[in-house]
Amino acid sequence: MPTPPSPSFRLDDRVVVVTGGYGTLGSGMSRGLLAAGARVVLLGLDADEAQAAAREMDPTGERALGVEANVLEVDALERARDAVLDRFGRVDALVNTAGGNVAGATLAPGDSPFRLDPEAWRGVVDLNLLGTVLPTQTFGEAIAEHVAEPGGGAVVNVSSMTSTRVISRVVGYSTAKAAVDQYTRWMAVDLAKETEGRVRVNAVAPGFFVADQNRDLLLNADGSLTERGADIVAHTPAGRFGEPDEVAGAVVFLCSPAARFITGAVLPIDGGFAAYGGF
């Protein structure tokens, strides 16, 4: 019996939309997808920033496109989808990177969980859960319509290891990301049945990465670790924070033909944080 060909980790000529594609993690993912051969659409709130990031990643303008869209506005997402289809003719994968914490849904030291602002709760759940659901509905339909091969279409959501481990203070963000995990599993099952296995849905769950929104929490002005940062590193067996390209590799894999029989998985990328019992 002949040996079957090795599965490909390449994404040549595939079109991948990345929401939040020019943020700290989003830009790392976008660069990784480009390096793997994909044509990448950087979706974000600011058209100028999205377009500038796309030009910086691909000065030729042939394989990277910056598009404006708010992930919480269906009309904006539909306009963005139409722009992508006009430019590239298809969508093969979606990476839902847009999200983040909301200050009012985080407990300050000494605050009571009974006093969290309901509007902040709505804000953090909308940003992370609806900000995943609405792009998936809009671009997922386009993926299902244009992808013919088994396992060829992919949605990759960005969860967090806080979805399964209790991290003090970030109650709203943790709860929202736990909902993203369940949505990932639900959509994986439903789309596998609806599309006869053509569209897969998975998620990555990053651990601690230094970004604009958490830099002051993790690092002092001189670059040394804050008390909380030191606690986190002490509970990370790898002994450090992650780098954006270390998430990118997992995203490329989950979008690629090499992962064509993987769906409904939530892959931790956290240096062992979630596995460590603390002693």
C-alpha cells in the first residue's frame, strides 16, 4: 500500500480574515499566516491602522489587506465580508482575535464581587463573546459557501487559560472566555454536521503575554516584574511570559490541512500554567 502524502502545514493562496489583526497577538498571528503563504485580511476598528499594518507586513499590497469593521456591528461586518470577497473572491478561514478585558469588570484590591457594574459585565461579555459570534456568523457562512474540500475551512477563536483557571480579579473576562470555549465546541459540532465536515471550529487559549492592556500590571517602568508578574512567572513552568509568534504557530496549524480532522478543540498555549498545581 503506498504511503499517503504528509499533511501540509502551508496555507498557500488561502484567504484568512483576522479580527483585531493589528493588535499585539493579532499582528503576530497575521505575520505567521502570511509566512505560511496565506493572503491575510487585517480587520479592525481603525481603517488607517489596519491599512498601515497591512502595508508594513506586505509592501506589495498583494497578500495583505486592511479593512475597517467593528466586530459588534453586523452591518460593518457584512461590508467587510463583501470587500474581502470583491478583492480575493473567497474566504477560507477566520481567526477571532478581537477581544480583551474591560476595566469595570475587574475587581480592584479590596473590592466586593457584589458591586461589579452590570454595564461593565455586558461590555466584557459583548466584546469577547458576541465579538466572536458575530464575525463567525458573517464570515463562517462565506467559508461554508466557498470551501469544497473536507476540513478545508477553519474558524479559530481566541480564548484564554483564564477560562478554565481562576485568576484573581479578572472575573468578567474569565467568564466571557469560558463562554467562548463552549461556543467553540458547539459550533464545531453543528458546522461539522451542516457542512459535511468542510468547516472546522477550534480555539487557542493563550496564557500570559505582555500587551498594552496588561503591561503595567505585569511589568514595572524599568522592565522588571511587578509583584503580580512575578507570581505569574513563578506559576508558569516555562518560567517566562509568552511571545506572540508562539501563538501564531498554533493558529497556522489549526488553519492548515494538517489539522483537517481536528475540530472542537481548545489548545492551551501557556507555558504549562494551566497544568501546574502550584507545588
